[in-house]
Amino acid sequence: MSARTEEPRRAALVVGVGRYQKLPELAGAPDAAKLVGKALSDTVFGGVRVVTDPMSPGDVLGPLQKAAHDARDGALFVFFAGFVLERDGALVLAVRETEAITKTPAVPLADVEDVLRRENVKRAIVVLDAEHAGGDVPGKAPFKSGSLYAMGSLRKFDKGLGDEDLVGYAKLLAKVLTDEPARLGKYLEEGLFDARALDRTLALDPMLGHTTIHAVDDPAIVRDLRAPLAALAEEERKVREAEEAKARAEAEVREAAAREEAAREEAAREAEAREAEARAAKEAAEAAGKLAEDEAKKAEEEAAAQVPAQEPAQEPTKEPTKEPAALARPVETPLAKPPPNRTPLVVGVLVFILLLIWWLTRK
């Protein structure tokens, strides 16, 4: 498909016939042509020839010949708004002087195909925005060319709705021709919007009676949207990267806040632990002091209880003895038992308490 974008020449012809001499007027046809002509100028076809209210078939075939020549070896887009009639089993485009009964003079679609073939137009698109007067709406046209893709809306003429339908279908076509690339994404093939994709999008509104008249396997490109789609993708990439960067920054802020909160909680726990250790050490010191005081007091009481009361000294009574005075044995006074020594026990308890305080504060 990409080779088709290299078509060196492209052209477009838009025709709108609203004033007829022998057929009802279609005031909306020229307006429809102008709408489509403006929309086509934004596609790959560029310059567009617009013809309104042609009097004779030559007034259509002449501009068609020039447009086809401009599109030699390239692509041509043809749009017609007005009456399309059926003559001898073939479709013809009505001009101002076309007779309603004989359906002449008119421009047969076969003549349009012949012009394209003579000018060697490689690919062509024909879109009909047409009212059909008299009889049933004709079916598909028997085109011989393998490069002409024809489509359109062939409606049975209704005097009250003719102009409204003409302009409504032209507005839909103009919208598709100028729609945002992203909205046409599912109809694109490698970023290219061709006649087949155009056919599919116009068929989305069943009220306008769109139909495929003649399809080909290798349709012409209508819009090359690769560059705008690439720009759109790049913009989306930038937006996505910005959103991801913002999300990462927000995540980092949340993580930093969580770390700070965890650090505060850890510091609070450590402070509480230190306070608890200090309280425990103080209580242990107070208990050790009280224990030492109690032990000392108890030791004093026990020592005092074991010391006998001192009595005044009495001289011993001398009894007569047969032994000489020099040999008499002196009377021995029993010594008082010393109080038990509790100092080592108190020292041991104090050492234990100090070791306990050191161990608690070391944590």
C-alpha cells in the first residue's frame, strides 16, 4: 500500500447541479458541492475544480478531461450532487437541460470511465450524492475499469427532503474527509485512509442511504495520515512519560514521608525505652539503698542484742586455803561473743545491684 503514496499527480472535480429546466430544482446540490470541495482541499488531492449548474454534458466532460489530465498516472476524485437517472440500464448524470422523459442530454458514467482510461488515471474515486427521479433506485453500475471505486447515496426523490438529504450526505462526507486522525484510526491501514475506508465510514449512517456502487481491490488513497498520527503518537508518548514521571515523583514523596514517619516512630520508641531503663535503674538504686540501709540497721540490732550488760566489778571473796597465797589461781571471767560480720553480704548485694543497673543502661 505504501507505494500508492508515491502517485506523482492528483486532482479532484466537484459538480453540483441544482437548477434544472425539465426536472425539479435541487437548491441544496451546489451547496453540497461547495462543502465537499472545501473538505477535499485538505486531503492529498489538493487543488479542486468546482462546477455548479452545468448546462450541457460538455460542461461536465470538459472539466473532467482537464482534471483527468492533471491526474495522469495518478489519482482522481470525482464528486457529483444532483439527479442520477437510469437510461438503457446504465446510470447517467443529469445536467440543466436533461429531459425528464428521454433522459437526454446527460453524462453517462460509462463516458466518465472512458475519460479516465484515455488519460491513464491509475486510480479514481467517484462519489454520488444523488436523487433518483422515476422508478426504483438503480443498483450497482457495471464499471469495466479495475481502478475506479464508486460509491454514494442514490435516494428516491422526495420533494420535501431532497435538499436536506443532499446537504446532509455532503456534510457527512466533508466530516470524514477532515476528521481527526485518531477518530479514523480503526479504518486506517499503515496510516493511510483510502477509498475502501471512506466507503466503510460513510456507511455508518444508514439514514443517508449510502451504498457501494463498484469496488476495486486497489483503491486510491484519500488521506495520508502517517505524519499526523506519528505526531499524535509522539505527543501521547510525551504525555505518558510526563504522567509516569509525575507518578514516580509522587511515589518517591510518599516513600520519603513513610521513611520519615518510621524514623520518628523509631526515635519515639527508643526514647520510651531509655525512659523505661532510667526509671528501672532509679527504682533499682532506691531498692538497693533501702536494702543496704535495712541490712545495716538489722546488723546493728543483732550486735546490740549479743553484747551482755556490764555489771560493776566485785572483789573476789578470799576463802581460807591451805595453799600458799602465791599459788592461788585467779578467777577467769568469760569473754563476750563478738557480733557476726555482715559487711561482705551488704557489699555483694550492692555489687549485684550496680551490675544490674549497668546492664540495663547498656541496652
